[in-house]
Amino acid sequence: MGEFEKKYINSKAFISSTVAARVNGYIKGCGTIAKLEEEIDSFNLSAKGKKRLFQIVEGYGK
């Protein structure tokens, strides 16, 4: 959540965001690497954040 704290005015705005829903879905194992590749740039993550999210999704073997 650290990367998102700077991008949202408060935690309620973040929690209500589409980005939070999408990222949480990937973290919980919903979604594929192919789909993540299509939309990861829209999440506005740092290179480190993108790499970590890819690692998590790759761990699910999808």
C-alpha cells in the first residue's frame, strides 16, 4: 500500500478505487500474467512495485 499512499488523498479513496480492486485480485490469485501485462502500467506502480506484483502472480503459475 505504500506506493498508493502518495497517489490517493486518503485511505478511503484508495480502498474505493478500481486500482485497489484490481491489484488485490491479482494478489489473491485472480488473473493471469498475460492480463497483468496488459494492464499493469495503468496501476502507476514503480518498477519495484511492478516486479513484486509479477512475482506474486507468477507464484500462482497462471
